[in-house]
Amino acid sequence: MGVEDLPYFLDDGEDAPRGRSIAHNLAEEYPESLSYRLKNLLLGKPLVTEELASERLPNSTALGVLAPDCISSSAYGTEEMLTQLTPFVGLAAFSFIVPITVAILGVLFFVTLSYFDVIGYYTKSGGSYVVARENFGPRIAQIAAVALLIDYTVTVAVQTSAGTAALTSAVPSLLPYTVIITVAVVLLLIYGNLRGIREAGKLFAIPTFFYIVALGSVILIGYTKAAMGTLPVLPIPKASLLVDGEFGTSSGTLLTSLLFIQLLRAFANGGSSLTGLEAISNGVSTFRRPESVNAQKTLIVMSSVLGFLVVGTTLLARWVHAVPFAAGSPTVVSQEVEAVLGQGTGGHAFYLVVMFATVFILYTGGNTSFNGFPHLASFVAGDRFLPTQLTKRGHRLAFSNGILVLGAVAIALVLVFRAQVNGLVALYAIGVFTGFTMAGAGMVKHHLTHKENKKWRRGVVINGISGGLSFLVVLIFLIVKFTEGAWIVAVVGPLMYYGLIRMHRQYFVEDAILREEDARSSEDTSHLQPVAIVLVDVYDVATSRAIDYAQTLAQRTRAVHFDIDPVKTKRLEQRWEEVGPQTIPLDILECPDRRLVRASLELVADLVAGNDTECTILLPRRQFSSRLDFFLHDHSADAIASAVSVVPHVSATIVPFNMKDLQRGKQAKAALAKQAAKQDQPPRERKAKILPVDVLLSERGMGSEPIDSVEQRSHAKIAGRITSVRVETDAVASNLECTVTDSSGSIVLVFQGQPRIPGIEPGARIVVEGMVGTWEHDLAMVNPSFELISLDSEDEET
């Protein structure tokens, strides 16, 4: 077949179109809003969605990135046990913390095995929420959602508060500024995450390994000195400086009456050492393939490191008699490190290194929640249990709304609890262990339901023990820590759950109404005569534009004014005669009771009463930038639109006209005219976003030419990005049409008889070769050969 026989070429007498230029135009000159300019200034240039793709992490880096929250809890877990024991049993506390730690390690063992199982079956992010949703349904899963949302929120407050406590231990002069420093750190984390701090950033792995090596070295040195008998025992400070202002005794009366309760309190507080264990299951997708196997290995390493550090800090506390202070500083870990390293110059220097390593990992652990909370909130919002605004990514591809909510609540907690870790722990562990409980229970249900292999019974036992122990910790916290803050979670948790369920119900009702209306709108309306009505208050540019728009909707257009002020109506009639559209008369309708909404409703109801009319009513709405706009101008358009929309075959459209946008448009036109006046300079082109894949595209597209240089009836090779895709269906077949754009212009690709082609989607890079013609007056290639350029350089050819 020759070129002349191809059906998509123009006749010789017709003008051949060029590639649709994206040269400088009015849209390019339109001024950006002040809020957008501020975002650019504070957060940097916006990131494109394609840059969301994250690097797969090796196990060592993933440990450093995902484990800060978990590993850093060893910095305050032992201290939280001692805060419950030393005021009541004094020196006996150092004997009790060892068996309590052993019990906590037992919980750690079973919870680790439970999450090992979770990772093996659920390789997508989501952790206990996904496990609960898949096994118990979305409503029960909201228990896990509430627990995790509380956990993530309190984690920020606890980690940053603990980090500040470590900082003030190293630099005591900063102690009066504890709250200010903690709030400042939270604000810094908010700002950094709004800018787009990546979870995969290798930089965040450094504090984790720094802390493990630093504190691990101190523990080993402490073990050595203890074996040699050279580890010092610290003197007990004055009671007024300690927690609750006293240092207890181990009298028999006290032991028999209070010991059991205090041991339970200490065990519950010590459970805070296990926070963050779920982080690996929430980030499985960041691991290299096979994701589940690598994540399981990393989980075992993380739990082993945590166990080593918790045991080490507990034994050192017992040996050196480190006690918690009422001010929260110096911390127990600070006292241990100073006792082990000594007061010499070298020892003090190493002490500062260890303490700053502790500060860094605690602050980094707080940042972990800024990755987990927004993603979890987006999952829950995607299931329609939270506002859907939480699913939207912001200026720098982060879930900005989730980040702001998390930061605001965390700051409130820091202020209320004065950045004291002991007060926050009661809120902390309930959410953590509720999540553990849901994960264990969900996996028990999974194994009982699927029985996929011979090991399913072992899975039931392990997850059952893990879930049971975790639930026991939750009950202990609720009972023994109720008056110390656990009541807040006991009240807020159910309220949050009710709120999520209520929100989902509202979304369900709205969807049902829309589906019903959608079914009604599918009726055949081709026999109805379209009529457009513009409600006119005054004749100005807003009304003029609404009339212009109305004329594109229907051949029959009416302009209607309700007479509620005779003087105003006369002025409108005179202006209409002078400058109004000559083809459209102005209808003046009486409205003696001045009820515009009722008059509008009666107007459209009478118009469609014969069941042969489809009516669109347009309401011009003027918007002003002034903050007094609400008070200075009428806002009846929304009320009228809401009323008339209930009438069958009536649609209401509000046509907004923003006065500030009018001024921006004038500025854009002036800039465009100025550019056009420079005849000796070619029009500027839109700036292309240079990404790594674009470099790959240019390399693979060797021999391609700019789209705006291709000629009709010629063979061409072009390379660009697919910017739009649509399926055009007619009586014969369905054709896939897509637009390919480069920095010079764009061209349409048409694939006849193919409604869908894998890989042909917006954002894809493509190299195309074929004959150039036209398709519906656009420059086009029909059924060309092409090669897709994928992000991972794996090509797909056709």
C-alpha cells in the first residue's frame, strides 16, 4: 500500500498540521498564587509523581532505616521499670528488674515470631491493620487502625521527649528548655517530612548503627568491669531529687501490700521497650526481592539487637544502682554510661559520643512515625474510614495532611505532659500492644481458615500466645495505669473507633445515593429539548461569561431576572438595552415575596413539567479576594442550586468568576503580548522535567527527531512521554488513542481495533516509528511500531 492510499492523510489541497506546539502561551504566563510561591520557597520545587519510586534496600540498610523506633526504646525501657519500683521498694528494685526483664524478653520472643509469620504471608505494607482487615473484615480492622494511629502519635512525643532527656543529661544547662527543645524538634520533623524526607534515605540508617555500636561497646565494657570487680556503684541521690520525691524501703509490710501492684506497673512500663517491632512488617515492600525472606531475616536481627541492649541496660542499672530522677535528667542510661566510662578526659569524651548517639537515634525514631502514620492514614482513608483528603499527596509527594495532623497532636501531647516520658508511656504501650494483639489474633484466624501447610498448627500456637500475652499487657496497663493517663486511651480509643465507623457509614450513604442517581441519569434523554437559563442579578462581566457558556450548552437560552427591587430592575433593563446581548431578551419575573429560592424552584418546575425539556440553570457567582467577601456580598447561588437540583431533568451550575483571577489573566495577556512583540526571538518552550529515565529515553531514542519537525506523509521516529490516553469507540471498533509529547510539541498515536495495550498509560516513555499523517485534524501516527522505556530499563517491544 502506498502513502497515497492511507486513509489518514489529507488531500493535497488541505493544510498539513504540525505537531501541536507547547511553546510559550497564556497558561505559561498565568501568575502563580501566593500560597504556591510560598510552598516553593519553603519546601522546594514540586516533585512529579514518577519520582515516588523508591530504591529497594539491602537488609543492612533496611535495618538502619526501619529499626530506630524499636532499637531506641532500649534507651528508656529500663528507666520506666525503675520509676515504678524505686519509690516503693528502694534498693530491692535492682533485684526485681532482672526477672521483669526476662518476662519482657519472653513477650519479645513470641511477638517476634508472630510478626515473622505476618511477613511471610502479607508482603505489602500495612502490618497489623492489613492482617486484621483481611481476616476480620474492615470494621474490626479499625480497632487496629485506632491502636496504630495512637501508637504513631504518641511515639513522636515519647521519642522526641526521650531524645531531649538524653540531650539535657549530656548538657545539663539545657534542662530548663526541655519543652521548647522538644517542640522545636517536632516542628523540624514536620518541616523535613513536608519537604519529602524519604524513608529509603540511607542517611537515616547512620544513627541506628552509631547507637548500636556506641551503647553496645559500653555494655561490653561494663560486663568486663563487672567480671573484674571494678565497676563502681553509684551513691543514691537525695530523695527529693528522685521520682515521687522518695526512695522506698523493702519493709515486709510494704512488700505484702503493694509489691504485686508495683511489679505489674513495672512490667507494663517495661513493655515500652518493645515498641517499634511492627516497623519491619509495615515496610516489607522496601526490601529487595525476595521481600518476605529478607524482611524476616532483618526482623530477627532487629529483635536480637533489641534484646541484647535491653538486657545490657538492665544489668548495668542493677550493678551501678542507676536511679530515675524526677526531672527526667540525667537518665538511667546516662548514669550507666558515665559509671562505666569513668570521669577521665577520655571517658567523658566517649560519654558525650554515646549520649549524642542516643539523642540522634531517639529523634530519628520519632521521624519513623512520620512515615508510618501518613501511610496508615491513607490506607484507612482509602477504605473510607477517614477523610479521603488523607489519601492525597502534597507538594513534595508526601501525605502532607497526615503529617500536619500527626505533628499537631504530638506537639499537644508534649505540651500537656511537659515532655516527660514517664507520663506519656501510659498512652504509648496500650496502642502498641493492641496492635500486637490484633496481629496475633488475625494470624490465628488465617491459619484456622486456610490451613495451607502442615505447620499451620504451630502458627496457631505461636500467634495465639503472642496475641494472648499482648492482650494481657493491655489489660495490665488499663488497670494499674488507669489513673496515670491510661484512662485517656480508654476514652479516646472507643470514641475514635466510633468516629471511624460513623464516617464510613456516611460515605456509604453518600455512595448509595450517588449510585441511585447514576441509575436514573442513565435514562435516554435524547428526545428532550435542552434549555439553558441564566439567572441575572446585574449585568457585568460575570453575567456575560455565564451567558456565553449557556449558549454552548443549548440553542435555546433564557436570561431571567426576578423583580424584588423595581429601581434596580429598571437600571438592569436600561443596561441590557445598551450593552446586553441582542439575541437574548431579558425576562423579568415578578417575585412579590422576595423568596428567590422558591421562585427559582417554581420556574424550573414549570419549565420541565411537560417531560420534554432538559433544563440547565446557570448562576453567576462573583468571588473577591477580600476577607470581608462573606459579609459584603450575597451568597444565594448555593441555596438556589441546592433547591432546583431536586427537580428531575434539572441541573444547576454555578459559574464562578474570581476578580483576582481576572487581574492575573490581564497580567498573563500582557506578558504574552510582550513576548510576541519580540519578533527576533523564538517563543520559549516549557521546561522539561529532567529525570533519570529521561536520560535513558534520549539514549534509547537515538536517531529520533523533535515532534515539531516531523512532516506529513513522511516516515519519522520520535521519542517522548505519553501525556494522555483515551479509548474512542464507534459502531465498528474501539481505538486506543494517546498523545506523545516532547519538549517541542506533541503527536497522536492511534492503535486501531485495540482498546487496551499493556504499558500504554500516562507517564510512560516511548520511542515510536512510523508514517506521519492526520487523525481528526491532529498530527498522528496510525498503528506505529513502538518501544516502551521502563523505569528499570526492562524494555517491552511491539
